[in-house]
Amino acid sequence: MANDVNDWKDPYWQEKTYGKPIRFWIRDEIEEIIKEENIDRSRFYEYSKIKYYDIIKKFYYSFCDYRNFVTDKIRLEYHNLHIRKNLENHIIAGFFQSDGWEDYLNKIRTEIVTDSKLFLILSERWIYEGYPDEIITVLSETDGWLQDFYIVSPKFDWFIVHDYIEDCAEIYQKGNTNESNYKTS
């Protein structure tokens, strides 16, 4: 647990992190979590930096209302994304209605019925690819440097967002898809 007295984030590691721009803090933390939790890098890893922008663009153009909200820069903070109105959506978890961060993440996990690889996109513009259990394990060990995140199907037909400001998780799905990779209520 990240809140234990014997937390793996020793002062030396934090000093190194604080010397970097803020957007790198969560990336460094996730790298430490992968090492500490012995997560198999074939099951969860940072996605190719060369292909980051392709994934961000695909996410943006799959789910955002880019025609009515023209922008010169794709922003990944949830409150700056103008999600298309035609997507089916509902809230799946509220942090303050949960019994802590792990319970909140477990509620998110129960909505994902696929065991296939998914994308984890962070609002700080880092992208990871991994299996649902490993994604939840990594997220459960983060300690506050995490802002908005998106768990996205590889077909870009659904995604789950954690909205840092609202402290809730919502799921969005394109309509008229034959295959669903999440539970419906």
C-alpha cells in the first residue's frame, strides 16, 4: 500500500522527482510502482513515445466534438475535452461514495469485462498499454500526483474517465456497436 509507513517512495526518490517539471512526476511514480510491484512489462508498459500523438489524436477524434470546439492544441484534461453528445454514458463510481481509492478503482474494474490490453491515457500526456488488472494495480498505488486518466478500448469504441475535479468515474461508449467490452447497468 502506498500509505504504509514503509512506503517505497523514500525522500531521495522524491527529491529527484521534485527537480523535474510537474508533468514528469506521475510518470516517475508509475515507473517506481512497476518496479516495486514487480509488474511484468509485457502486461503493463509505457506505450511507444513515437506513437503517443497517434493515440492521443485517435482518442480525441473518436470521442470529442472537434467540429464545434475547434482548438489548436488537444488538451487532455477532462473539463477541457468537449465529449460528443451522441455517446452513451453513465457514472460508474464516485470517490466520495466509495470506501477509499482502492474501492473506487475496484468499482471501475468491475465495469471492464474484457481481459484484453487497453490504453491508459493520462491527462499529463503519458500513455500506457496493459491489461485491466495491472492498470488497476498501478493506479491503486499512486499517491496524489495523478490527475485525470482514461482507460480506453483498443478499438476506440468506449472509454472510462476519472475526473480529478469531480472525483468520479464515467463510462462512455459509441452507440450502435455490436460488441460491448463493459457491463451495462
